[in-house]
Amino acid sequence: MHNSWQVCSLIVQIKKEQTPAVITELNQLPGCEVAISSPETGKLIVVIESEHSGTLIETMNSVRNVDGVLAVSLVYHQQDEQCEENNETQSS
């Protein structure tokens, strides 16, 4: 059985006056969390986790479509796949 885990981080430029509303909306997206915010500069660091790359991309697109978001830049992406062997194989 394969387990897949993916994480990415984004720099999100937003309209400063909409900071609280944008943070609230981003934190409601599945697997999405605003890790750091700088209301003075209108920049956020956002982390997204997912088991599937398609879901990760959908969430990134949802971030782009939030009212008040000006730009989204992907700065990091990691994919980790692990294979789990069944107990019989491990016992032999």
C-alpha cells in the first residue's frame, strides 16, 4: 500500500486592508493554513498539505481566487511516498 503526502508553501501578496478577511478565508480551505502574516506589508506565508497533487493544485487555485489576493508564488514543494508492507511480509 502506498501512502503519499505532499506539502507546499506559498508567499501570498494581499490587499493590506483585507488582511483579516483573507486570513479567515484561507484558513477555511482544506489543508490550508496561514503560518505567518505581515499586515504592514500585505504578505502571508501559507502552507498547504494534501495526499494528492490534484487536491494541492486545486487548493492553490482557490487561494488565487480569494477576494483581496493579488499574487501567489510557490516557494516550496515536497512529496513523500511511503510503501507499507503487510505484516506477513515483514514477519518472514
